[in-house]
Amino acid sequence: MKCIPGTEVWRWHATHGVPLEISLPMLADRGLVPTWDTLLDSARKDGANAKTLVRRLQSAVQDAYGKEVGREIANRLPSLIEVH
């Protein structure tokens, strides 16, 4: 999979109202994955609650990227908010 800047994915959501539950499957279908740390950083800068966002993303990534890969990503997301 190739990475796309998480800042772009968050911008689609924040500026254009594209739900993450919609954009993530679209990215997965194209073999793309957002950089999760920059997505969370962008969300935090916009005032989003990082813990709430992680909970939303955890189920969305499993739906978008499949159970196995999604579970791996979902398990790593909480550690990204602890670092920042």
C-alpha cells in the first residue's frame, strides 16, 4: 500500500464534510492508506477530540482495510495520540 498524507484526508473531512467512514474505504480500494499520525495531528489542530476520533477510526479502518489489517492499524492508533 502507498501512503497519502493524513492532512489531506482530514482536510476532505473538515473542509468538504467527507465522512472518514466514506473516505477510508475509497482509499483502501485504491491501495492507499493515510499517514495516521498526520491525520490525528491535523484533527487535533482543528479542535477534534483525539480519543473520540481514534474510537471512530478503529471501526472504520477494520471495515475499510479488512479485519486483519484493520485490527493491526486500530491497535496502533491509541499509541499515536499518547506520543503527541
